[in-house]
Amino acid sequence: MARHSKSERERREEQNKLMTQTEAAWRASVPPATAKAFEASVAAARARGPEPKQPDMAPGTAPRPPRPGHEPKPPKDERPRRSNRD
């Protein structure tokens, strides 16, 4: 657990109080029907939960495919070379 200075804790407490006051003022300014619809959408989003985790990609894999015509070259087949000497 990180330790924070007294001034930082006080600053965070002030920010939390200001945020609470701002939220209360916003809720008071919104019409009741809109506030009810907003609460319903928030409840639905919370019930839905987080999105499923995306599959892991190999390290160094680009997150999107290359542009057409810029695909990487396939690896060369390593075949032993034949010499013309007999």
C-alpha cells in the first residue's frame, strides 16, 4: 500500500467533496424523467458487467493487419544448394 503525504490526502478529500457537490447540483438540475432514465441505464450497465477479455496476442504482434500490398514476406525454405561440380 502506498503512503501519501498529509497534504495530498487533504487535497483528495477536497476533490471528493467538490465532486459530490457537483454531482448533487447536476442531479438537481436534471428533469426527474431524465434522471430516472439515466439511473436505469447505469443500473443496466452495472448489471452487464465488464466486457470479456480479448484473446492474448503473441509478443510483437501488430494489433491490426498490414495494409494491402504491404504483407510480410513468407519465410524462405532452407534447401541445401546443389553445386554443379562433379
